Amino acid sequence: MVSADLQRRVNGSEPALKNVGYALMLVGMMIIVAAFVIGIALGLSTADLFENSKSVRDSAAVGDSILSQQGTIAATAAWLTPFKFIGLSSFLGGIGIMLLVIINSLKLRGEAMLQSLPIILGIDQKSAE
């Protein structure tokens, strides 16, 4: 007969770890999409800035909207790259956790099959030993 411990492990195989993997993949994908949208807005803002000539951009005085726009572009570009990497690392971490769940599930199913195969084939374990 299949052991009760193995049957309990097969029926309740790691739902919490699987949920963590799904959550990390979802959060990572949301961060990546947000970074993509922010990157598009940053590109449009940069294009708007470079519609002005170089002399106008260089002669911008304090309080001018061009100078403010240059600061916003520089500040956004500074934090957007690490933000993208956080999203990518979260997504890949979720994939790694899901691969761990798959490997553990395959090991567990192999153990279950190893114990139940003699019963399925009708081989008496005591006579085989």
C-alpha cells in the first residue's frame, strides 16, 4: 500500500510556493509594463525638448520651462533603469520558483509511482524480496 505520508504530500503539493511564484511573475510583469509606458512618455518628452534649437536649450535661465523639462528627463532616466531591472528580476525570480515547484512535483510523482507500481502490476512485494 502507498504510504500515508507520501499520499499526503502528493495531495497537498506546495500551493504556497506556487502562489509566491505567480505573484512574483505578475508583479514583475506589471513593473515592466509600467516602465515601458514611462519610457514612452520620457521619449515623447525628450522629443519635445529637442524640438528647440541647441542655442535655446543652452541659454535657458532659472525658472524656464526648458530647464525644468531637462531636469525632469534626467531625473526620470536616472531611476527608470533600476526600476526596469527590479521588474525583470522579479519576473525571472518567479520563473525560477515555478521551475523549483515543477522539479519538486516531478520528484514526488516519481516516488509515488515507485511505491504504487508493484500494486498496479499486481506483484507481491514480499515474494519479490
